[in-house]
Amino acid sequence: MLYHLYEYFKNTIDFPGFGLLKYLTFRSMFSIVAALLIALFCGQKLIRILQRKQIGESIRALDLEGQLAKKGTPTMGGFLIIGALLIPTLLFGDLTNLYIQLMLVSTVWLGCIGFADDYIKVFKKNKEGLQGRFKIIGQVGLGLLVGLVLFFQREFSVVDGLGTITTIPFFKGNEFDYAWLWPFKGIGGEWAGWIIYVLAIIFIITAVSNGTNLTDGMDGLATGITIVIAVSLGILAYLSGNVIYAKYLNIMYIPNSGELVVFIAAFIGALIGFLWYNAYPAQLFMGDTGSLALGGIVAVFAILIRKELLIPILCGIFFIESLSVILQRYYFKYTRHKYGTGRRIFKMAPLHHHFQKEGVESVITKPLKAMPEAKIVIRFWIVAVLLAIVSIATLKIR
């Protein structure tokens, strides 16, 4: 809104400092500060409201150190993240920019799916929450929307109306067109490329949002990792949206994508403010309202700046967490069918609980003793930083 006020009055009002609003870097800095302050000042009030209404986390007895002490901790803190993100974006962002519009829609979309899940768990006392098929339908719907917009809106197109081109890391001439996966050249190639692209988008959004949801099992774990990922995406967005830096680095220039820096700056500020209350021992949990939205934001943002093929590296922890659950489940079923008794690869899945569990027979037994939760979280953060460095280095490693 402030940006549009500047655009409207720039030729009639010469107020000192007013012209700073035209600069992307200035608006991004104010966006991160505003989001951080909103989260810090509103966080305590939200905690009191949730406590007064007895909206707390229900904890299953999993024999994990300190877990039962978390029972009753206020949840649905994702509202704090989403609110602290949306307000600065609306204030400092260019709301006519289709990238910003799509990110705002994606945030609210997945936030609503997560809220429905939390509502069923907290108010309906159903620990299963929203049925899996409804989550998938919501995620597929968002993927379809993003795919349709990217394909049909020329503003998003990298080359003359074709929006199925992306960046592939570690290769020179690192542009990849999803249409190349269609084996029949010239026979519906453009539409086939779009279908393949949309299917890839749906898979990425679903995988990353669910991976973030699985990672949200320790105080500050998903929040801290997402901050690291968001900073990396912000750097990539700024470079890709600046024609000078894109040319210098010989990377894909994406017109009008620089405005996304304002959004990601607000996202980082909101996450840091939330971490103030979510760090061990947590005063507030994000719930599915936050975790599904966080994963969706990361996925859609990476897709918009054509860096979605970097996700297995950049979001490596989310990927490993999801993989640990899949491996654990299918290995248990396989061994139960073969030997009559199910066996486990990890002491517990997702992976972060493996390090927190003690005295359970599994294929992987190390570490033998349970590690403190805070140490596990910080070590996962360190791994996230290393993965982020590798992801940014791919700009030059080809």
C-alpha cells in the first residue's frame, strides 16, 4: 500500500525520504523489520489468548525425553507467522506484481488447509486431524493453480510464451525445459510439456509441505531450518531478478521476480519473531496452520524463481525426514510379512526422533544414548546451513 501511495503521489509530493519507497532493497529491509516487530509484539498476546481458550497441544506418550512436559503448550501459532508475513508484504510490496499475488494466495491457501487440520485436532478432539485425501486435494489444487498461471501468464514466461523452462544445477547452459521429457516431438509438445510441468509442481508442493510438517516435531526445528532456506531463496531471487547480476553470473534472468525479495524478507522476519517463542523450551507451537504454509511457501517460491530442482539439496532435511518415514513404514511392513514380526530401520521416525529415542531395537542403533533435544535441533540447523551454502554455490559450480 505504501509503495502504491508513492507511485500515486511521486509527481506531486516531495516529502523527504518518500522516494526511498521506490527502492527494492529499502522496502525489503523495512519488510523484515516490520514482520519481526509484529511477531514479537503480537506473540505474547496470542499465547495468552490461546491459553485462555485452552487451545493446547495434545501429546501422545512416545517415551521421549521431556515430551509429556509439552502437553498443553499453545498451538496454532502459524497464525502469528502468516499475519506477520502478510501485513508487511501488503504495506511494502507491489501488489500489482503477479509473483506477489501468487505468493499471497499460496500462503493463505495452505494456511487454511493447516487451520482445518488443527481445528479438527483441537476443537473436535480428533487426533487424526483432517483426512489425508483432503490435504492432498488442497495441495493438488494449489499446484494446478500455480501451473496454470505460470503457463498462461506471459509475465512469468522466460521465453516467448513458454513457461515450462527451469534451471538445472551443476550443468553449463543450465536451462531445462520440461517439454523435453515428451518423447513425441511436434505432436502436442507444448501442451504435453505443460502437463508434465504441472505434475512436477503438484509433486513439489505436496512433498515440501508434507516434509515441513513432518520436521515440525521439536522446539524450533522446522522454524530454524526454514529461516536458513528462506535466506538462501532470497539471495537467489535477488540475483535472478536483477539483469546485471544475472548476466554477470550467467544465470537465468527472470523479469519482475525481484519483487519477491520483499515477500521473502517479511517471511524471514516473521519466522525469526516466531522463533523467539518457539525456541526450546517452546512457549508456542506453529501447528499445521504454520507447517503446511511454511512448506508451501518454500516450494512455490522456488518454483517461481525457477530453482525447484535445487529443492532436494536446499530442503535436504525435509527430504530426509520424509524419506525416513517412508522407509520405516515399508520396511516394517516387509519384515512383518516375511518374518512375522515387524522390524525398524530407525529407532523412531521421523529422523529427528531417532536421535531422541533410547533403548529400542532397530537396524541403525547409533547413537546408543538419547541426545538432548536442543542439541539435535542445533545440529540440524548446522546441516541446513551447509546445504544452503552448497545450493548457492551451484550458481558457479557447473
